[in-house]
Amino acid sequence: MESSSAASGGSTRREATRQKLYEAAVTLIAEQGFSATTVDEIAERAGVAKGTVYYNFASKSVLFEELLRHGVGLLTASLREAAERTARDGGGKVDALDAMVRAGLVFIDRYPSFTQLYVAELWRTNRAWQSTLMVVRQQAVAVVEGVLREGVESGEFSDEIDVPLTAAALVGMVLVAALDWKSFQPERSLDDVHAALSRLLQGRVSGRH
């Protein structure tokens, strides 16, 4: 059996390999589509042997499904951390939502290819990983829902808002606005885009006058 330190080192190396495969796959699939992307191309782009891909993932479809889990998991974690940090700093629920908007933009700025791929897949219903996509999407939206519900309970938000739909709309706002920013207005800064969405958030959700 491996020692704990050796096991830890092996786990770290495997995670690093999987990360390289994720990055290679998301770039290639965003460029040329899932069907046109081969395992050979993913291995070549990642700088590993083809067998390494199959050692880590049973198939290209499994790799892509795990890629979705990984990417949306990172987004969900960043949204949750933004909300928790705001709470620790004594901010209100509107402040938490605003921090989550910024966190989402930072994530998309860092991972534009994944975001493009994720949004495209949301519109497809014939994929083997559709159920997984719906689960991870709901995990991200649920973080926003939690903040909205707490805001309704505290009286900061109107009790007339539709929490699930509002949460989905906020997440969608960030995704679509960020993709438009990256595709058609790349000269704008992250701060500029965040300021525009922040003003929209303040006017549409808080109810402050």
C-alpha cells in the first residue's frame, strides 16, 4: 500500500492531469463542437498519451460530463463564497447578490470558453449528460435562491417576488451579459460591466427608492 504522503502525491498528480484534460477539451469543443472533437485531439492538446484520457475517463462523453460538473462546481463555489463573504462583512442581501454578480463575471472572464460551451449546452435536449447538466445548473441557481429567500424573510425583498424564476433570471443575466461583453464589447472592463449590472440589480430587485 502507498504511504499517505505518496497517496496524496498521486492524487495531486491525477488531479493536475484531469485539469489539463478539462482545459484541452473545453477549448477544442468550444472551437469545433463535441462531435468533431476526438480523443486524440484532446490528448494532443493536453500533452498526454491517448491512454491517459481513458485512464481518467471511460469515454469522451464521460469526460465532457465531468467537465460540466467541474466547471459549474467552480462557479457555484465562487457564488457561495461571495455571499458568505458579504455576510461576514455585515452587508445586506442586495449586497450579497451584487457580490455574486461580480463573482460570476470574474469566473466568466477567467473561463470564457467553458461559459460559452455551458450556455450552448443548456439549449440542447438530446445529450446523454442532460440530466447532469440540469442538476449542476440547479446547484448554482440554488445559491442565489437562498439569498433571495433570506432577503424575503428579513423584509429586504418583497414577498411577491418569484424566487426560483428571479434567481434563474439573475444567473441568466450575468451569463448572457458576460458573453455579449466578451464577444461584442471586449474593450469594456470587468468593473464597467459589473457597474452596469449592479445598477440594473439595484433597480429591479431591492425596491429602494
